[in-house]
Amino acid sequence: MKAFKVSALLEGYRVEETIQAVSIHHAIKIMKAKYGNSARNIYVLN
């Protein structure tokens, strides 16, 4: 598991979180699962 910094737009505000995941795609899926349809423009920072 690696720590990825994931960024997303939530209701007009940019939110960044550190998420433990296996890959970049897994980190994005975790962010989508956490915030649902309110999360937009999700990407991973390195």
C-alpha cells in the first residue's frame, strides 16, 4: 500500500486528502466511493 494525495472538487471547493491505496486508480475509486456523485474532477498528485 502506498499513500497517494488525491484532489477533487466538492461543491465548488478543491479538497485534497491522503489516501492509502494499491494504485492510482484504486485511490480514485476510494475517493469516488467516499464522496459519491458530489466529487468532480478527481486526480492524484505525486
